[in-house]
Amino acid sequence: MMNGIDTNVLLRWLFGDMLGEDVEAEMRAIRNLVRSSEAPLHVNHIVIAETIWVLARRTKRSRAAIVTIIDRILDAPEIRVQDEDAVRAAARAFAHSTGDFSDHLIGEINSRNGCRTTYTFDRAAARSPLFSELSR
């Protein structure tokens, strides 16, 4: 059976080495967790969306850098991402169009669950073929 991790654990797993001595104990705990886990650690959609929000807003990383980080998460053997194909497709759409990563993930999830479109007031998201802008 898998165990899940929260956004703060995923961020430290990704960037702990860059944070210095302040997070040494936390990094040790994460390494022990990864080493002792019999199954990959589960990362759900919300954790992915929160992580990408932090990277985009707080660290001002470029879209290309964010997509590289998403790929790193998806390709890590110690991590299992919920609906990996939807996350990968959302990352590709995010890299090549407007809108937030979370918008693209919402569109992908809805599409994969049988939705013809996802209505939105967000003009940037509405540029995606998975969305339709709702008139105000």
C-alpha cells in the first residue's frame, strides 16, 4: 500500500539541497521515508497543482523550467502521480499556451472523465480547446 505526501514534502524533496542547513533534519526525514517505503509515494492532483503554483508565483520559474520539474516528478521511481497521463498532457499544454497549469490540469481531468468542454470565465484558459468561455 502506498503512502501520500503533501506539498511541503514534495517541495523539500525537489529543492531541499538548495535550502541549506535550515532544512537538514527535514531532508533526513524525507530520505528515510523514501528509503523505507515499500511502494512509491503518492502525489495527488492537488499536491501537483500547489507545487506548480509555488514554483510559478513564489520562485518566478519559467514555464520551461516548471515543465522540466514536472517531468522530474513524473519520472521519479519513488513517486507515483495520480493520473500521470493527465498531468503530463497538462504540462505540455501549459508549456505551449496561456493559462495556469491548474487550468490545463482541470481541462485534462474533465476531458478524461467524459466532459466535452469545461466552461470558464478565465479568458486565458478559454484559449485551450478543452475550455469554452462562458459569456458574462
